[in-house]
Amino acid sequence: MANIQYYDVILKPVITEKSMELMADKKYTFLVHTDATKNQVKEAVEKMFNGTKVKSVNTMNLDGKTKRRGMTFGKTAKTKKAIVQLTEDSADIEIFEGL
């Protein structure tokens, strides 16, 4: 497995209607590095966003979609999503404020 630093784990937040509804329950969705473990995601969120305490992390591996251009078929890159549940006394993540 690659040596992944905590700032390389979280790639970008996922902003969809479903992820916005989950924010009311203090659940935040991120695209993460494909080799990242749940413990690495937890550590990265707690270090990158001050005052946050992670209760649990759920991850899912997403295969690439098959795309076609003319007669040629190809696949997009694999991705990994993480849904991070914060504790009740934890601070909110400011990156999602005002959305």
C-alpha cells in the first residue's frame, strides 16, 4: 500500500442533494484516495478541520463507468467515497457552510 499522508486522503467534498440532507445529521461525504482506510479518513478529517470529532466512517468503492466513443469502449477511473459521521458535541465543518 502507498504511503499516504493525511492531506492526500481527502480529495474533494461531494455536493449533491442527498449529501446536503445528510448534513443535518452531521454526516459529511467526501471523495477519498482509493487506497485510504477508514482510520486514515478519520485521522485526516480530525486534523484538517479543527474541533471535529469523528464518530464513524462508512466507505464505498465505486467502479469506473463504461464509456463509448464511436466503436471504442473505455472505462473511467475507480473512485472511493466516505461518509463521515461526527459526534454530537463536535464542531461543524465550515467548508459546507453557506451551500
